[in-house]
Amino acid sequence: MNERQSKLLREIVESYIKTAKPIGSKSLCKKLGCSSATIRNEMAHLEELGYIEKNHISSGRIPSEMGYKYYVANLMKPKELSEKDARALQTIFRNQELALSDAIEAVIEIISEMTNYTSVVLGKNSKENSLQQVNIIPLQNNKLVAVVVTNQGVVQNKQFTLPINISIQEVVKTSEIINKMLIGTPIEEVSQRLEFEIKPIIAEKIEAYETIYTIFSKTFNDFASKASESVHMSKKNYLLEEPEYNDVDEIRKIMTKFEDQNLIDKIDSTENKDAVNIYIGNENEFDENVTVIKTTYKKNGSEGTIAIIGPKRMEYDRVVGLLSFINKELNEEE
């Protein structure tokens, strides 16, 4: 591709990103200082190479997936954040009263507002989570809620229905034993200690100990898996506001994917964990009609992936600049 063709492709991509309208040769003449015939010839060459394609509605051209990839790899330069945007993000990152997970969730809300795209964070919480307290909350109709809290501020609850022959007092008594013996135990070790240390004790003191043991065993097993992984998504509806989603079938298709946990989990895989990674169309495992741009973080024992999902007609320079800034903020050494 020669210099003029590169400039032409950049102009077509960036114009289509802004307007979502096919680009005709006339609109490009003044910008590139070429005749209409020259522009048409160069556009025909770019189409032959596979970088642009004809829109089925008009005679104008739009970037192909291959064109977007060439633009990102060779023509696009990340855009620096404005001072206002940088301050908004730094204010959250440097708020010592916020837990890291809360800070990141607040940040992706801001990212979505800044970009008008959907943001996702998939985190692995600190392995330093240890048991701080177990509470039993009685409900009506012989139901109860078991609430588990860690020293890192992670809270999970699970609801149970007690058999008629078991009293809530016995469950509360068991929770008191657990609180007395297991406070400070790493969450990953609680189930094992529950089996070998707590179960023999409640077997002596509580008649229906097997059923009560099962309640706490299920609670801690569920908690251990949920405490180590977290997913937060911001502004799913933003993607639907793009012109690409003016078709009911397309809306239904993408919303179904947002509800598919397996597809969301795949966003977590990243090739280069020290950089911003761009997956356009068929390069990502989420949806062939979108772009997923993501970066990773590792701070205070927690790690995860922050991703922005948008149409292939995405403001790549702005999003890459934004995620590069976040990558630097979250991975800077303490």
C-alpha cells in the first residue's frame, strides 16, 4: 500500500467511525487534494486488496474487517486522555477508602460514560481473603440466610430451608463454634477445617449435626468459588444504541450473548498481559460483529481483565489511549 492509499484508508476508516455512513469519492477529493477519478481508482485498488467494501445500500465504501485491522496495526495512534478525564479516573484510583474491586467497578462505569460502549471487568480477588465472620439470619417459614464475610470486605449469602425437625438455635450454635475456631482462616482452607475440626465437635453437641454440617459446607464451598472470581458489566444497552443494532434479530442475538456466562468468561483470556490487546470481529470469541479491546491489571494481590466491547466501527484511538492509561495506573508499583 503506497502513502496515498494509506491516507485514503485512514480517512475512510475515521470518517466511517464518526458518521456510520458509507464514504463516496466526492467527499474525499478536497481532504486529499486529488481528482475524483484518482480517488475512485485508489478506492477500487483498496477494494481489490480487501481493505474496503461496497455498502449494499449505496455506492459508497466502508472499511472491511481487514481494513480495520490494517488501520489499527499501521495507521492508528492512541489518543491521550484529556486532563479532565485523567483526573476523574485518578481520583478513584487514589481514594484510599475504596477497596480495589469497588474502585475498578466505579472506573468501568466512567469508561462506559466516556466512550458510550459496554465495559466489563473480570476479576480474581485477592487470595489473602480470610474468614472474618459467619452470621445466621432467621426468616419466616423455617428459612434462614447464612452470611459469610471476609477480612477483604467480600460478602456472600446463601438461603436454606431447614427441615422441620431442626431448630434454628442449633444452626446459630454451630455458627458460634465456627466463629470461635475459624476466624482468620484463609477461605480456601475453611472447608477442610470444617470437615476435620468442626464436624467432630458439633457431632458431640448437636443431634442433627449431619444436616447442619451440610448447610455450612455448601455455604463455604459456594463462597470459595464466588469469592475468587467476580464479573461486573456496565451499560450493556450502550452497544444497542449503535446503528449496527437497528435490527431486532441482531439485538436479540447480542443480548443473548451478554447473558452467556461462558462467553463472558472467554473475554478474560489475553495474549499479552502487559499491554492493550485488540480483537476485531472474528479475532474475538464473543461476537464476530464487535470489537473487544482489553487490558489486564495486577495490584494488591488481585488481578483481572478490563474490556471494552463496541462495534467494529469503534473509536480505536480513544479506547486504546484510555485503556493504556488505566493499565499504567493499575500496574504501577506500590
